[in-house]
Amino acid sequence: MGNALRAIAIALGYTTLALAWLVEPLINPRHDAIYHWSGDVSALFGPVVVMVLLLWALVALALLTAQRPGFWRTAEWAALLLTVPTAIIRDAQLIWPNVLPAWLHPPRMWVMAAAWLLLVVLWWRFPSKRGEQVIDFASTVLSFTALSGLLFMGQLLWCWWQARGLNTSPPPRSELSATGAASQSPRIIWIVLDELSYQQLYERRYPDLALPAFDSLAAESTVFTHVIPTANFTEMAIPALLSGAPIDHVRSTARGQLLVYSKRSGWKLFDERNTVFQDAENFGYPTDLVGWYNPYCRMLPAVLERCYWTDDYTDSNGLAADGTFESNLLTPVSSMLGRHDTLRHVLDRIFGIEIRGSNSVKLHILDYQNLSKEGDMALLDRSAALTFLHLPIPHPGGIYDRKTATLTTGYSTYMDNLALADSYLAQVRSLLEKTGQWDSSTVIVMGDHGWRTSLLWKTLPGWTSDEEKASADGPFDDRPAYIVKLAGQRTNERIDHPFKAIRTRKLVDALMKQEIQTPADLESWVAQTD
């Protein structure tokens, strides 16, 4: 193998190990990064391809200019040999995040710099043939690793090609007129507040937590006290709610299309024609959707009159959906250098480039603000007879300070987010009352699943002592909140009978067909369709 070809192979092998953490989310068979990406696809794949090609070229050039023994050869190989183990640790943590011991993590930047300087001095001060033997062995290993690098690059480019049409706007649909059942029936407003717990809302509320909007809603609605969720994770729960069919697992295609799995039917593409929105179209109900996390506009393009969704998704590689090509190109640099705060400050102040993917709390706040704004527009759209809103609250982590009634990136808990959900509900009610739609509309407010205490959050670093107290040491109560205010309803009713949330599609269908008009009708329907 010639010197040039050998240097290129070694450089590719090194790049494969050094940037596997950056490439892996984009070629993972589940395609989660592609599925949840709400931005421009070029801002997802482009920075990764550039980083791979740039590092590959720089390492190859450095190796070609340091073929003979000497200081530069020593300095370059010392850097390569020190950073390869660091890259392997990072890659192992990516593949086995819950298996490796907590103390095993890549060393900090200053530790790496000190170790490199020491190795260069020792290697240069006490030269020996053993050093060249180490280089020869490492060169062979990295050259073989290059084969994996070619496979990774091919997979990366293939996934980019498959996802090239991601989030392109669907062709405009001709608007439905509110005819037939829709013209005579109350408007239906279906609000999903992510991770809204019945237990924390109405059964065992935190002592100093005031939720006046939820209390006011309960006073004139039917509250379901024992709802069985469709699933405990949003990616399965929401498609199951919309389709009325159980879903055991989900994953995405490389094109960002949802695949669902059930024991009865196996894996298949999610069918938008077999959803409550297709039912609405059949009944002459114009629809409007504003949602979080799931790519609704990609899932349901043919059965929605208007759609908006967002998820400022940040994967393990740090790329953010609302970022630009430039900011996403610099985010991995920040992560690799391990000096996030300093680098972000310099890039923002000197170059005017903000790295958005570095703060998940800010992104959560941005999602809430965008969805709240779009949700208000949807509520004001009187042409929509069925409006579906999915908000990222009270889903942890906390983004609200209930004492100051402000959004915050500081200390915040699930209870704070519950207060934010209450504030949002009050905002929705105020808007509908001002436009004369509150009394005349049927409003469904629900959680897609309960507060996943011991199931998820208690095991993570962000769990607080207040949340431990609120959850009585963390036992998981899976009951989501489920509240139905029928048009014209003034009385508080309860349904204590277990109710499977998977029947929500049938419930909305019954409302559209005017089979349910009073709380007594609702209670009877629940009992008869069990």
C-alpha cells in the first residue's frame, strides 16, 4: 500500500472512531433523529457529512506531511493514540448507555492536553524503536477500521437521500365546508397535555399547588377517574389514540414515515386513512391540528385541512432542529472540545452564531411558546369543526416558576409545569369565552399518559426532592387525566368505571354523530361500549 493510500486509510479509520457518536443517530435503524426532525433536512445531514470529510482530510494531510521520524510525527501520533481511547469510550457509552460504569467517561480537555504534552516530551526525549512499532500496529488497526468507515459513509449518504423530501410542504388541500353533521354539531376541541396525571391533578395534589383553571373545568365537566392509557410513551400513545388500535412498538423508516407494530398485525406503515381525522372528513368536519413531538404533518397530510408541528429535537450528537447549517456545524465542535459554555459565548459574541442544541430547557420553552401561539390561531379558526392540540406540558423537565409565574431555565419541577398547564388552560378558556365559543364547544382535556415517576424520571439526575415528596417516594400511577366538557354542560360529573383511552376515537366519532349530547348520554355510552 502506497504512503498516500495508507495515510488516507488510517485517517478514515480514525475519523470513524472519533465521529461515530456524531454519525450513529443518523444511521440508527430506528431512525429516531430523522423521524423527530422538524427542520430542514440539510441542517441535519449536511453538518455531519462536512465534519466527517473535514476531519478525514485534515488527519490524512497531517499524516502525509509527517512520514519521517521527527517532532511533528511524534506530536501527531501522540494526539491520535491519546484520542482513540477517548473516542472508543464515547462510542461505547452511545451503544451501551446503561451498562458501562458511571465513572467511565472521556477525560476533560485540560487532562488530554497535559497527557499529550507529557507523552510528546517523553517520546521525543527518549526515542526508541518501540515507538515506531506502536505506530505500525496502530496504523494497521486504523486501516482495517476504515472498512467500517466506508460502510458508515455509505449508510449516511443513503439515509440522506431517503430523507431528502423530509418536511416538505404537502400540496394544498381544498377546504371542506362545514356541511352535514358538522354544521349542526358543537365544535370539538381536543387538547392533549403531555404527561398530565390524574393523581397529581385531582387526587393527591401537592400542598401549595393552586390549579384554579383545572378546578373550574372540573366543576362543569365529566371527570374520568380511572383511565387506562394506550401506552406510557408519547410515540406510541398518540398514534394509538388517533387510530383506536393498540400499538406495542414504533419505529421510523429512513424517510421519516411511522411504522407501527402490534401482535395482531405485525409491522406496517401508520395508516392516516384509519384515524379519527379520516372519520372527521367523512362526517364533513374540517380539521385543524397543532402538535408536539410526533411529526403530525408528515403522518396525516391527506386528512388535515391545516397542520403545524414542532419538536426542537436534540439527539446525542447535539444537532437541533431549529438550528441553521452553521450552528449545527459548530455544535459538535463544542461537544468535542468539552468547553461548551466558553465556546458558545465566543461564537455568539464574536461571530453571532448561537448554538441552539446545547440547552434542552431553552428548546422546551421554545416549543411551548411556538405551540401556544399556533394553538391560539387554531382556536380562532372557526372553520375548523375538530381542533386537536398537543402541548409539551406538564412533561418534564421543568420550564416554569409558579411563584413568579414566568418561564425559566432555572430550578423547576413537574408541579411547576402543572401550574403552567393550568395557566395555559385558563388562556384557552379566556380566548374561547371572548369569541363566544366556550359554552357552545365540546372540550376534551387529557393526558397521553401519566407522570412516569419510577418508570422514568426518578432514575434520572433531574429528579428533585419536591418531586419525590409529591409522588410519595416515586410509585408510578399510570392514570392520565381525562376530562370531557360537553357543549352547554354546567354540572360536575364523575365516571369511576375503568375507561380504556384506546376508545377515544370512538368517543370523538360519537360526538361528531351527536350520539352524545348530555352527561347522562356520556355515562351511558361509556357503560355500553365497554
